[in-house]
Amino acid sequence: MSRTIDIDLYDNYYDYDGDWTTEYPKIVSWVNPENGETRSRLLRDQNESEEFFAWFGPKYPDIAVTIK
């Protein structure tokens, strides 16, 4: 069963209760094209990262992201 992620370009996501490792979590940030505000989302693990970019990339191909 695949999960559908809900990403809101107007909100930031930083909810994380797990262990911080050297690889994850990562924070992906972008500039909202409608209002110019920077938004961020916490990617908790590899699966969430893959799911996010599989959704975000095709939907918003012109929006550059920064990963920390």
C-alpha cells in the first residue's frame, strides 16, 4: 500500500521525535514562488526523503531546494 504525502508550500514541518544521526534527519528548504517566503520540511529518513522528492520534483520542477 502506498502512502500519499501531503505537502503544503505554505507551512514548515519540523516534527521529529527520533534519534538524530549523521545522515538523517535532513531539512529541505525552498522559496515559495507565490509569496517569496522560505519554507522547510524535515525529512526523517531515506524513505521519507525519496517520497518527498518523488512528489515535489515532478510537481514543482522549477523550484530549487536546499538540503541541510
